[in-house]
Amino acid sequence: MPRPGPPLPDPGADPAYAALKARIIARTGHHYYIDKDELLIERLRRRFRDAGAADCAAYAALLSDGARGEAEWARLEAEITVGETFFFRYAEQFQALRERILPELIAGRTSERALRIWSAGCSTGAEPYSLSILVQELLGDALPDWRISILGTDISTEALATARAAEYGRWALRTMPPEERLRYFTRLPPAPGIRREGGYALRPEFRGRVRFERGNLLTLTEPGAPSGEPYDLILCRNVLIYFDARTVTAVVRGLGRRLHTDGWLLLGHAEPSPAFSGFLDAVSLPGTVAYRARPDAAVIPVMPAVPAFPVMPPGPGAGDDVPTGVPPWGPASLPAVALADTPMPGAPIPPPVVPADIVAGDRVDAPVSDRDRIRALADVGETASAWRALRIALDRDPTDPALRFYEGLLARALGRDAEAERALRAALYLDRGFVMAHYHLGLLLIALDRPGDAARALDNAIALSQALEPDAVLSEGDGASATEIAAGASAIRAALGRDSRGS
């Protein structure tokens, strides 16, 4: 058993920390951690304990120790690459895949009847499996006549192990309506470990056409002609946020070179750049942008730069004070939207008590690091640890609507539906314009077989989203835009049927 090591010192107290950090970023390209020492140190502490390393210098020596070092690099890369993932993430992009991209590719491949798809940075597999489900639905009875190859790659061996197992908790399925869960998954009984609350196993018919390999996107920046057949569709979403601008351009250029001449590339909503126009053609689709290869683009590899250290911490941010007199559920900039009431059934659950200084607009949001830590734990399946971290954060600030929102999501993931409803309603009491809280409350109420209440919650999410700028990124929405959530909520709302209105 590895012996526990002492706590990792603060960066200023360990002279070897800066060099270790620079080395990690240079190898992985994760410039995301340049100004996030607290998160990096927290992840390093776990590796120090498991590896029995006393300090940064000892851990750096382990990373250089041949085969042992390579094995430790794999564990470290899994630790620092926390891939947020859930099924059918970004409704607008999956709408574009369903209505334009995949139908066009299928029509253009009727002679060879083959499709090659690559999910780059696939984390625990929700994205490639979502594509497998969608392809099967689009091809229908013709599926047996086609050769469908879907590749998922990620730098994390642990994430890939989860992907190959194809077993997920409620967190990964949190935006999926109940009827879709039953169609695509089988229910798993509770088991020791992270599956104490049970889970869901993807049905075999959706797993067979997906394979997984370990891969580092930085290899795309290396010179040389691409190997293997080109891909018809590549998705690389929410991975490039880790890299600096020069590396992003080089990686996207490499992805474009691996596309078929009429292939498609989808990136995360926050990741497009004007620099891509030199080697990709942008195609505007409803709610999103997709890219197509330009065969005449020159090959200019750009290797990632090693940052200069030390990195100065960011300065203090602007305050979030709300003008006196503004109620706590609506920031001054929120459009005026008439919301439907969403009363609790039976005896009402009292909302949290809001102190007078908070009503006056003096509330300070909980530290972002609290939310990052909670999300990171939940994303890797450590739901119980995420719950404990949440309770600590709520003890510090019980009136933070985002923390109450995550309380609702985690309670639902743990099977505590009554607590989940209470928490989501508390979030809405504190911030009536919290679109994602309305949305997830609607999903929860559908699962609880309360269509009338669910319809009201979804109507609120739709109305609030439609009142915003279409490309506005919603708070705690995993990068989703107002248009995406409005479309997704509208589709779910329509499925409830007209009888749910006013019921």
C-alpha cells in the first residue's frame, strides 16, 4: 500500500512547485491551470498521497522514473483532466446533427454505406454513445446494411475505462427525459462504491459500434501527413478550453486535416475562433456553427509554448452587488417576464430565511472554487464526496442560489427526489430568473409523474430563455445558450401534451 505523504505546500512555500506545474502544462497542454493553482494543488495532493511522494521534487523524480513514471503520468493526467460529460449535451448541436449534418452524410454515403465518426476528448463516453444512439435512430431498418465506426479518444485511461463499461449514474443522464432513459438504458441495482445509488447501463445495441482508444490531442500539432482514413464527422467539444490560443489553432488545424473532403467538424460553443477561417469554412446552422475542411489550407504546425513562471494571481474581480431595493430573485438586467407559479403540492415547504443585508443586495457569491470542486467531484462519479463538499459550502453561504441548484442536482443523483425538489425551489426563491433551475425542476417533476407542475416549470424556462439574447450563455448551464435551452425545454414541453397545461 502506498504510504501517505505530507500535505503539498502552498506554491510559495515549495520552490519546486513552479517547475512541476510548468512541466505538467507543457506535457498535457492544460494551460487551464495557469491561474488555477488551488485546483491543481488539490489534484496533486491526491497523487502525492497515492504515490507516497513527500514533496514536489520527489513527485517530479517519480514522473521521470521510466515505466513507473509513465504509469504515474497516466494517473496524473486522469486526475487533472476532469471531463464534464452527459448524454446529448448541447441540444442545438444535436439538433443540427439530427436534421442537417448526419442526414446529409448518410445521403452522400449511400454507395459505400459507411460512416466514420471521431469523438475527440470523449471523457467517459457520453458523447460517442449519444452519436451511436442518434445514428441508429436515423438509419432505422437500414442500419444492418451500413458499416458505422465511432471512435472515442481521451487522455485519461480512467475515463476510458468508465466509457468501455458504459455504466452511468443519474448525473450523466440529468437532462434526459425518463422515457428516453428507459429506451436507451437498463436500470442497475445499487452496489458498493460510487454506485451506491444505482445507475444505468447502456443497452448493448448502442455499444457495439463504438470503440475507445487513449490519445493526446497535442499529437495533432506535430508535422506530417495524417495516417488512416479520413473521418466524415469529428466532434471536439469542451476540450480546447484547457489549451492556450496558439495550441487551440494548431489542434483544430490538425482536426481539419483529418476530415473527409465533405466532412463536418463540431467544436464547443465557447471555442470557435476567427483564426480558423484560414483552414476551415464555417457553416451557420440554427443555434450553432459547424466547420468544413478547406483542402487548400497550408500545414503550419504550432507547438504549445511553455509558460513563463511564476504566474501572478488574478486581481480582485468586480463586485456583484445588486442595487438596493432589487429583490433577491432577479438581477437588475433580467428582462421582465411573467412567470407561472410553481407551488409545492400539499403543505408548502418554507423557503430559506433571507437576511436583511442580502435582500438589500449585499450578498457575496460563494467562492468559485467551491463550485468547481463540487462539479469536479460529481463529474468523475464521486457523488458522495461532492455532496459532502456541498454541505460545507452551504454552511458558509446557505443563500447562494447556485449552491442550492447543485444541491438539487446532487440530491436527485442520490435518489433523494424530495430533497432535490426542495433545493431547486430554494434556488428559485433566491433567484427567480434562474433558467436552469426551472429547467431541471421540470425534468424532476416529469420523473415524479406531475406533468402539470412540470409544464409550469418548463414554461418558465422557455419564457426566460426567449427573453435573453439567443447566444447568451446561461448560468450553470454547462455552456448551453438561451436558444438551446429554449429549444430543448420546448421539445420536452411538447411531449407532455396539451393536457398538462393548467392541470
